[in-house]
Amino acid sequence: MRPAPVPPGRRVPLRNRDAAPPPGLPQDLHTATDRLLEQLAERQAALYAEGTRAVLVVIQGRDASGKDATIKAVCGAFNPQGCAVTSFKAPTATELAHDYLWRAHLAAPARRMVGVFNRSHYEDVLVARVDRLVPRRVWMQRYRQINEFERTLSECGTTIVKLCLHVSRGEQRRRLVERLTDPRKSWKFSEDDLTARARWDDYTTAYRDMLARCSTRWAPWYVIPADDKHARNYLAASVIGSALARIRPRYPAPDATLLARMRKLV
């Protein structure tokens, strides 16, 4: 069982109950997830050896939706030398001196690599919109620009998989309280978390528009219910694994000349 891609133009409700694990999951999620992670590792090895294409995994979600944990649990299956993770924070002065997509293009994976975006260029139609960092006419045109940017990557050999981790309001509150009271997690907490939570409905609208306007044939969005971490990891792994299976990376055939020379060696 894996989530279906968001149809282009479809406004996903993003209700609190939609963040719960969906029906039809395997009874033994740990075993099923481990099997998927093994397949991810095998397919990534073939992608790296093939050396002609790349994969970009975009992970977007509210605070405490489990972005870091998903990257550790799922993308941790990849060989580190063939995987690059980029975390998008508030833009630096250098990044602000360029167009908003510059830093995303700079971090796009090279051939043979799996790139993972922890947050992404979609912050520029989420935070920039909700916090009114730019006028409406500016963030409205960004949907088209983002689609064109991703289409360019796709046509040049990068398979794009976008995961929207959907957490309920109640579960987010529980996790934020835990984050604040646990010394191992409190360093992650900031006042921005409370500010964003106070604008829950505004962010819901922004996420719904993002999914409707930027889920495309070449770069689909998948909504991953994220209230249960085990279900979240299984579903994320299944979507990424399915994308790798579709492109069928293959090991290159042995070089016939080198084989012939090797056979002549004593």
C-alpha cells in the first residue's frame, strides 16, 4: 500500500484525521519497512553505477511533522557517498542577492546522486506567503516558475519525488511540548514554531494551494500521514522506492575490451 500522487489541480483537504495511519498497512510495519529500505539501497547502488540520472526527494511539512526523522530513518538506507541532504533555512545574504530558486538549483543532485531537500524552494510559497514577505502578485507567479524549474530538472534526467508530511494539530502540539521539555530536543525549539502554529489555518490554505498548483506529471506531490512515525516511514519509503523502480536504474555492462585484456593476464 502506498499513497497516490495528488492529481494536478486537486485541493487536498488536509484535515486532522487525514494525518492518522491509513487502512491497509502491513501488520508488521517494521519488517515491511526494512524490506523497502533494502530495496532502496539496492536501487540506489544501481543508480550510482549507471551514472546517467539523478533523483531528488523533496520533504516538506509543518514544524514537528518529522522531516528530520524521516530523512534519518528512510534516506539513511542510502549509501552516503551517493546521497546529499540539503537543509533550507532562512536565506543568507548571498542567497537573497540571487533569485529565490538559485539556491535550490545549486543544491540539485548531480548525475548518479540522490538529493534530499529538508524543506525546499516551496518555503517561498509558504512562509513568504503567510508571513507576507512578498506581495501576492509575487508569490502567485512562483507556482508557475517552480513548475517550470522542476520540469527542466525532469527533462534533464532528474526524477523528482515530493513528500508532504501531514501532521494533525493535536499531534503537533504534543511533539512541540515534548521538544521543549526534552534536553535532547529543546535546542530545536524556537519562537518561530509558536508563531507558525498560531497561523495554522493560514498555513493549511497555503499548503493546499501548493499541492493543487504544483503537483505535476513530472514532479508529483504525495501527502504522507505523519501522526504515526512507523506508518510515516513505511509510506515514505514506499513512495521513494516506487519512483526508483519506475526508472529502473541498471548496472552498466562490463567493458568488453577490458574483459578481453583481463583474460589475457597470467
